[in-house]
Amino acid sequence: MSDSIDKEPSRLLADAFSSHIEATVRLTKVALELEWTIFTRFIVGVIFATVLSVIYLVWTLRNSRRPLVVWEKLNKPLIKLFRPRIFSFILKNINPYSGSIDMRISTFSRGYCTGFMLDQQRIKNPFNSVHATAMVTFAELVSELCLSSCLKDDQYSLNLLSLEMEYKKKARGLLTASTEYVLGEMKGDKEQAKLDVVVKDRSLDTVAIAHLIWSIEKL
């Protein structure tokens, strides 16, 4: 009889401890579910706001003739992560022929431009290297963007006068192109600008150098 009386408090204590553990587990689950719901709603809200911002920027900037302004307006939180791809999409609307190659701009500032071109089957020649005309298009686009960034407004037009390519080696894989230019004060309504674009491969070997002469004319 005394043994059963001694075991009763122990059993009650064990039951109370077990109930406490179960309540703690249920409370933890409810808290996690609530936090996960709040976190999920926050993430969905951020994604939705980002998508709306991208749509708005693409729509308002789709016909802009000032690429550097477009690039700088895409320098926003989250949107910046996709800036090269969004800029490439807008560039195709401004210059449809740029869609013939898959290129991205990586660095763009006043008087300086760097981009990279992805190696795809559609731009290869029969010798399994990047076609010469693809590199010409790549170099022309990078130089045009660089020169356009030097103009103070969109009251000027750019016309390519000449283009000369020096091919150093076969181009394969990812290619990068870069150029820089400093435009002084224009003395008249027309001026010429000479730019050199260096194209390199993944090993940083120079595969081609483009020499371009542009005519800057006031509209």
C-alpha cells in the first residue's frame, strides 16, 4: 500500500513533465508556422514589387536614346542583380540587330564600357570558333555604347564611318570586349571620334582589336 502511495507522486510528476514537453512542442510549431507565413508573405511581396518595378522601368525606358541613363536607372536593389540581362533586353528594342549575338554589359560608366559575349552555336563558323562578323558586331556595340555615354544629351547622332578588325587568334568560349574614350568640348556641329576595342578570351589573350571611327553630328 505504501509503495503505491510513493509511486503516485512520481507518476504525476512524469505526466506533468510530458504534458509540458508536448505543449512546448506545439507552441514551437505554431510559432514556426506563423513566422514562416510572415516570411513567405514578405518574400512574395518583395518579388511582386520587384517584378512591377522591372515592368515599369522597361516600359518607360524602352525607347530611350541615352543608354547610360538606362543603365543607371537599373541600379536599384534586387533589380541590379538582373541589370545586365534587362539592359540587354532594352538594348534589343533600341538596336534590334544587337539581338543577333548574346551579349551582356558588365561595366558601364561615362567614357568606359565593358561587355561579354556568350559562345553559342549560332555564332560559330565551320572551324568551331566564333565567327568574325559576330566579333565585329560585338566590338561595334561596345564602342557605340562607350561613345554615347560621353554625350551630354540625345541631341546628337552617331554614324559609323569605318571599322577595321585585327584578328590575333581563333576566338572560342566566353569573350570580353572593353574600350574607353574621353570626348572633349565639341567646337562645331560635327566631329569624328576614333575608338579601339580590345576583345579577349577567357585566358585574357587578345583575340582581336577593332579600330572604329565614328561621326558625331548634332541633330
